[in-house]
Amino acid sequence: MTSILLLTVFFVLLVLNVPIAICLAISTFVALLSGGYDFSMVATNVYAATSKFALLAVPYFIFAGNVMEKTGISGKLIRFAQSFVGHKRGGLALVCVIVSCFFAAISGSGPATVAALGLVIIPAMVDHGYRRNYASGLMATAGAIGVIIPPSITFVIFGCITGVSIGKLFMAGIIPGIVMGICLAIAALFGIRKDANIVRLPKATGKERWMSFKDAFWGLMMPVIILGGIYGGIFTPTESAAVSAVYGLLVGFFIYKSLRFRDLFKILADSLSQTATVMFIMATASLFSWVMTVEGIASGAGTILSNLSHGNWIIYMILLNIILLIAGCLLDGASALYILTPIFYTVGVNMGIDPIHLGVVAIVNLAIGMVTPPVGVNLYVACGIGKVNIKEIVSGNMPFLIASLIALLIITYCPALSTFLPGLMS
């Protein structure tokens, strides 16, 4: 009875468009009251879920991304990419995808990538003949790469839940992120092949390319320092987050000189608000997951999933992708991971699937969820920037959603794409 009440209240609130964290909190407390549980376990579970050392990376990465966004690095990266591919047909579409991959390695957040790059790239694409809904849809989908290419906050959360090495998860996300970028670039070029309105940018000279590289150099170095430090054994993933924050401040104040002390208050306030949102969702999701576990929902669902797949990992991964894609439409990444990981992780590992591969597949699914309504946070950010409504952007986004699903299938059934680089670490 308690388990039915938990799920019923949760989905009713979700349909009523109540914020995810509130849905999780209310449904959990109703279930606790119904089941007669001791409410002292609430504080214990919330503390256990949010006090892990690795989670210190979350506020630091959020702060570093906000600092680098304020320094204007997005515009510098766009000019750098334009100097190399802007003169080609569909060049600005390629710029959108390429720069999203670079900025993903700075922000670690999908909505942050869309917001920082979309303000520059969407108006530029529209001015050069691209349809507004097409440009907005591409930016929304390309921004989802922000949670796949490291550093990624969702990888940190998955690592905290499962105990899988966050450093190896970071390494595992590089190739899948590039695969998704390639699929999006192909879809972007295919979509404008017959569009006569597209205007090419003038070809940059060698000097212009060199100048744009020098201008973007310090931004490009950020992921090199973060990932190089982790894989070189200089610091841990959590420590790398603090390093990235300090590096962002040094670049903003002393190299680009675009950051002022008066800007710090707003950056800190934004970072605090974003961190509080993430941590509140994690706290409520952990309670929801605890109730699912003690009520036997997680184990029961895992057993059903195992029986349906008949021990075949190919069928299991198909079912897992379907479940996670549906979850991505309804939940944010942190909530989906806390609720579903206890269900799919143990079953997958018992079937012999590499835990790192499971993590990558889960994160790619949830990245796609960022561009699928009704949650689709990237879509709403891109709607505001591109000045289109949700119906228009969904129409423009459809080719890129299909390309993302193709990338998901490639990543799912080629485990080596996820495990090759972590294997080199070992």
C-alpha cells in the first residue's frame, strides 16, 4: 500500500506541473506517514546523501563555469571555431557543435552551455540565413553535450551513488561526447543541404586564425589543466573542481581582465542558488529512493527487468535505454539517477556489463532528456534566447534528436567507446 501511495502521489504532482524536488519531498513524506516510519531517519538519509566528499566538486564546478561565462570565454571560443570552419557551407552550424564540445569541458552543465553560447551563436545563425527554430533546436541539443564531456556534475553524482571512480567516469565521457558531436554535425549539414538562404562567412586568414587561437588559449587550457591534473595524479576530481574555480578567477582578473570584484557577488549568488537547487533535489531524491528500497520497489523492478531481458545484455540495454529516455522526459538528471540507479545498476553489473559503461549510457540518456518535453530544460533556455515557442523549437530540434538517438545506440552497443580511455588509466 505504501509503495502504491508513494508512486501515485509522485506522478499526480508531476502531472500537475509541481517542481520535481517538491514532488519527491511530498510523495516521500506521505509514504513515510502511511508506512509508520520513524522520521528520525530523514535527517540521517539527507545527511548521508549530501555530505559525501566528492560532492564538494558540484559547487566548485558550478562556480568555475559561471566565472568563465562572465569572462566572455564563450565569444572567444566561437570566434576561434569560426576562423577555421565558418567559411564552409553550414559553417556556423559546425561552430555551434564544436564550441559546445569545448565549452562542455568548462561548464559541465547543459543549460549553462546553452545560455552562454546561445546568446552569441543563435542570433549569428539567424543573421546568416538559418531558420530561427533550426538554430535554437541545434543549440539546445548541442548544449546537452555539456553533461557528457567532463567535467560533468552528473558523472559526479553517479559516482557518489555507485562508488565507481569519478576520474574514470570523466575519462569515459570524452569519446561518447565526441561521437554525439559528430552525429549532430552530420545532421546539421544534412538539414541545410538545400537551403539557399544560408550565407557563408568570409574565409579567415592565417593571421586571423592565430589571433583567435591566442585569444581563446586560456579558455582552451582549462579542460587540459583539469583533466591532465586528474589523470596525471596531481589532484583528485574533487580537488580539480577547486583548481578550476581558482583558475577561472586568475584568467578573469589578470589575463582577460574582464572580471571585476563587483561581479563576484552576482557570480557567488548565482552559484549558491544553482548549488542549493542541485543539493535539494539530491536530498529529496535520496529519501524517495530509500523508501523505494525498503518497500521492495527497487528490487522488484530490478527482478522484472532481469526477467524481461532473459540474461541477454543486448535486450537489457534496449530496455534500460527505453526506461531512461522516458525518465529523462519527466525528471532532471540528479533525480533520475537517485531513483533509477538502484534498479538498473546491480542488475547490469551482475550481467557482466562494465559499471563505467553503464554510467556513460545512463548519462547520455539523461542528456537527451534535456531536449525532450515536458522537462527538457535546454529547450526552454534556447526558447528564451532564440525567441521561439516550444512547438517551433521541438519541430526544429527533431533532426538533432534523431541524431542523438543514433549516437546513443552507437555508444550503447560499442562499449569500447566508453571503456577504452579508462582502460588506459588502469
